[in-house]
Amino acid sequence: MQKDDSVNKSTIQLGTGFNRLPKSIKACFTIIFATFRYLSAMNIRKAGLLVFIVLSLTLTSIICYFLKEKASLLVVAVIGLLLVLVHILLIKIKAKNLMLLLSSVYSLYFLLEIITYLLICTEIIRPDFYSINGDYFGASDRPYVKFDSISGYKYIPGRPRVAKVEEGQLVYDHIMPINNRGYCSIYDFPFKKADKTKKRLMVLGDSFSAGEITDTTWVDVLNMKLSAASKPIELFNFGLEAIGISAWHNMFFKEIVPNYEFDGIVIANFGDLDYYSSDMARPFAIKHSGSDHSCMGFVESLPKSESDFEKNYLAGLYYESSIYNTEKLEHYKLLAMHEKGTARAFKIEPLHLYFVKLITEAVSFIREYNAMKAKYILKTIPPAIKDEEVKDWKNFDFYYGKRAGLTKEILDYCVSNKKEIYLISIPSFNIAEADTAAYHHNIFNRQLRFLAKNYRGSFFDGFAMMDSIPRYRDGEFHLYNDSHWNRRGVDLFVKTIPVSFFEQNPDK
């Protein structure tokens, strides 16, 4: 009797539990088994050849992913030879069902990878992890951030180059001067004061203060302004991108108070209409650079150690920017600025595991979004609270919940230890555009005024810079397609701050 090379279709049966599975899972299994049934009708050698081809292409993409452009034809050839040997072995042991099942799974997976790759390169989908597509390019010329157990992260001392392109337009491209303490400043931060008569103020800020998106920080520009006016005042900039009160509280009590001689603090608070809305509502931010990309994320509490971070937190961070050497960074930046997105994507990006990354990023984003929505995003503001003057801490409790207590602890310490308090509002052009007639009366300004009054501090309304800008969104003072100010915006902001502001001391 002639032996049938086809696979007995009865070898794969779907139990009654299959009907209880979610529709998405059932659809995936249906596709897999449909592919299996199709291959089962093929001659075993033809099916085996398909297995070899699919495995070769899939493993080639894996090699390209891990080795980048260093993947050689020799390595691919060796992998292909191993696949041939596996194929022969499966035929010898007559493992037809196993071989065809593997071919079905690999065929489906490889098809999904190719479809995902095409969708990305043609800009139909634009996931965050994709560094060079039609809309976005972000990169640095070296690893420039690392996890820190106190602040969430710090910059790595040196002069890294960072660049960003949006929709073919250069957003920024500059060198970050990172000082000895891991902050963006042209000045190093000694613990002890060399001149005891000089007032030292510690600035707590976010990305507007950090200097990652401009070639200098407003704090450095203000220091130069104070020096030119012969004012015995210096400001140390502890601003980091995306941080807020959670990190400020940690940095103040675990880094600043134990190590530095200082006379007061400057809280440079930013509030907006979207996510987190105010620095005083923010959880911890973590950023970290690997060998080929930098990533970031938000967490409720920080890892206890480097090993805890690597084991339990690192995998949950999302892609932020790629890392290239100087030559490649310049090359890819110019491509992002001057070539069409689809052509640029096919030219630059090899076959990666895009489908796997897309799924993991989507799961990570959904999990993080739900956590932020439940814990961090400000609640809907009732009209009675929206426009009223801030009279007590109930307003802060409503907006910020338990984080209101973190702000109070910092200010209570300053009062108890006779440290000066300065409060500055960082302007938001979204707020200014939403209410052009009354943007000085926004909720964040009112909260800072309340703090200044109750803690005998000094308040400066940063929205004053917008009074001299007829159309803030025209790009003259802010980055392209970005809410942050550019260097002209930094200079204008500092220009509006009088040098006499930091000479005020309500306690004396």
C-alpha cells in the first residue's frame, strides 16, 4: 500500500473549550490551523522547503536586529545551513505534523512582521519606538542618561549631542553641557560655598529648566544676568525633563539638604491643560540609555537599587530616542529633513522585529495609560473651584491628592530652617491661547500666590513674557511642533525677571 505523505487532518482537533476563548485568540488559532490545513495538502518536500525559506528569512531579520548593519552574509549562510540540517532531521524522524505546525506558526508570524514593516515604512502606523519615520527622528550621539535611585535619573557628565526632527522640520540639534553632578549647566555644583556672602538658591524644575531641548538653560542665562549686574546671587539648576514634585521632594531631602550649603529654593512650576497638568501632580520619571537607544517611563515609586531597576523596571520603559555615532546621526538627521518618509524608512531601517515590538509597546502603553489615568491625571474641575482664589490646602488636596503633602513638607522645612522661598510660574502657551484675556489668573498662578503668601515667599508670574508676544504659537519663541520654548523664548523669559526679584527676603 502506498504511503500517504499528507497529514491526517484529524490529528488537530479543537475542543469544546475553544468556543470559550476570546474572539481575538480564536481568530489567531483559526488562521494558524487554516495555514496548517493548507500545508497539509502539499507534498511534504514542498512544505519542508517553505519551512526552510520562512525560517531563513525570519532568523535573518533577527540577526539584522541584534547585529544591526554588522550582520554578514557568512552568519546568515551558517544559520541557513543549520536550518537545512534541522529540516533533514525532521524528515528522517518523520515528524511531519511537527514540521508543518512549525511552518504554519512561522509563516503567520513572518507575514505579520512583513505587514507591520510595510505599514510603518509607508507611515500608515507610527509607533513611538520607530526612530526614523515620516514624522519623527530623535537621537543622541552617545548614552546620555542613567537611572538614579534618588531623582529617577541623571544626565551622564560630558557634552552629548541631541537632535530631534518632526515632520521634516528640525526641532533642535545642540550640545548639552552636563556638569559634575549630572545636571545640564555650564557651571559645576560644589557642595560648599566658596564665598559665604554669596546667596545660593537651588532651582527645582522640569524640562523647561533642564536644558535638554535648548542649547542653554534659563537658569544659566539668569546667572549670567545676575553676574553682569554684580549681584551676589547664584542659582544651581536641578531641573530634569518630565520630573515634578515626587522627584523634587526626593532630591531636596536626600540630595540637596544632606550635601549642599544653600540659602533658599526656587520652585519653577509648570502647569498645562493636558497630561499631569502641573509639575506638582507628577509621579517619578525614569530615563535610561542603553547601547543603542534611550528609554523613559513614569512610576509611582523608584527602584531601590540598580539591580532592582534592571530586574523589575527597565523592560517596562518605552523607547524615546536612538543612539548613533556622530556620522550616522548627521546622516540620518539630514535624511529625516530632506527625503520623503517612506523612501527614508526603507533606506535606513533593516528588517527588525517590528511586530513583536509593536505588541509589547502597545501592551506597555495601555498598562501605563490606565495607571496614569487612575492616579496622576487631574480630575474634572468643578466651576466653583476652577475660578476661585486658593484659600487653603483643600485646593491642593483636590488637585494633587497625597502629592500636595510633598510640596508642604519642602516649604515647611524651608520655613523651619530659615531658607528663602521663591516661586516662579513657567508659562504655558496652551493656557495663554485658551484664555487670552485672563491667563495670568490661571489656577497654577493662583496656587503659587497662595504658597508665597502663606510661606512668606516671593512669587514671579512667568506669564509676563507673553504680554510682549502678539502670537506665541508662530514659532518665533518656541520649538517647532513642541510646547517648549527655544533659545529666544529662554532669553525673553529671563529678560522679564527683574534682578531685584531674588534680593527680596520677606523674613528680614
